[in-house]
Amino acid sequence: MAAEPLPALWLVDKPAGPTSHDVVAGVRRRLGRRTKVGHAGTLDPFATGLLVVLSGRATRLATYLSGLDKRYLATIRTGSTSATGDPEGPISAAGAPATAGAIAAVLEFFRGEQEQRVPAFAAVKVGGERLYAKARRGESVEAPVRRITIHSLELVTDLGDGRAVLDVHCSKGTYIRQLVMDIGERLGCGAYCEELRRTHVGTLSVADAVAPDEVTAGGGREAAEALVHLPRVSVDAREALDLTHGRAVAGPGSGLTALCLDGRLVAVGEADGSGTIRPRVVVRTPEDLA
């Protein structure tokens, strides 16, 4: 029987066109169909940039990445609206394009904590069905509202003709398409997100990413790199073996902790503040440690 693949982290630079599911399926073919593969945070088909892909037992870590902040470069096109908020459309003229100065001036209204309505063409379920399915049938549905935070929002490049690139640093659950549409509404001339590139998930950067076809069996990053936002506790070989069997180990702190043996992630534990850390998710097997 083949050995279980080691847990690995892949930073993939997703191209425009394929869905996140398509990229994951391609990675799975490259790593072997028996390898479990998943991702931590969907990108729309038109979007490019950082897709965090996890393989082997590292797929269990996705829940610890979903709450991280994200950073994007979004190209806003003013003077038009899109039913989907992106190039898929249909797209309609809505007014004279705004100047870069006008765009920059309204950004202050969108910084900070706020409520954002989920766009009509979103995968969120309402009444047991995806919103986009209802929207495509022409149904009028009250979309849910989420509490989000825009940590920073700046115009970084004036492309002319009512187009500009925005640098957005935001909390999880933020819809950049909706943010751009809301900016267009504030401008009074409409806008949609023409291009979108995710540059960061937490401290993970697209600068370190590879193209999907560069993923190869036996490669990938150490799974511990996915959890640099958590406190780290080093364990010895005996403690690592205990963790693989679900047994607690001694350790400091309180809350979630990455437990590592020689830099290799063994488990995510919960420190109770009294000197004990209990494993919550184990990503190594005893055979991995041999």
C-alpha cells in the first residue's frame, strides 16, 4: 500500500478563466488522484492571483485560514454597470466615466467597519439555493448583509478613461465586486470590477506563488507556513508521537497553537493556559515521524 502523501501547502497563482475548483482538480491530477486536495478561499473565474491550496492531511488546516485578511488589486471601470459586477455582465452604459480624482475622493466613505450586502450573483445560499441561480432566473431576492472591515483602500494607478487600480486590504467575507459597484453608485456614474487580483492571504503572498502547471508530486511548502499567524511551540520526538495518537502535551500559552517538530507541523493544539496543549487537528502520522 502506497504511503500517505505528506501534508503540504501550495501557493498557486490562479489565471483568469478557470474556477478555483478547476485549479484544485488540476493540482489533484498532478499529485495523484488518491491525494486529497483542497483550497482555502475561492476566487471568481475572472479573478487571478493567490489561491492557497492544501494537500494531504494539510487540507484539515483550511478552517484556520478562512478568517485571515485578504489583499487585492482591483481595476474599477466607471461609467458602466454590470449585472454580475464583473466582465461577465451583461454590461450597460450608466454615465460619463469618473476622473481618478473623483474616484479617490469617494474612497474615504468605504474605509473601516461597515455592512455590505452580498451581491445578487454570489454563491451564498438563500432558502437552500445559490443566489446566482435565483438571479439568473430573474427572481428578486433580499440578499443577506454582512459585517466587514476595509482596513485600507487606495487608488494606486490611474489608467485613464474612467479606469483605475485600487489596492484593497479587507476582512474575510468582503465582496470586491460589490465594493466596486457601491463606489460607482456613490460616484453617480456606475462602475464594475474589470479585473481582480488577490495578492495576499494573511501574510502569504502571490509573489511566492507558482503557476498551476508548476505543481509537482513531492513538492510543496511545509504545512507550518500556512499557520504563521498562530503561536508556535516546538515539541520533541516523544511529544510529537503522543500528538499523532491524540494525546496532550505540556506547553505554554492559551488558545490555538501550532505544534512543530524541527519546523514540521505535527498538529494544531488548544493551549488551556495552565500548561497543557491538547491536539485539535493532527496532520502527521507516526510513519511521517519515523
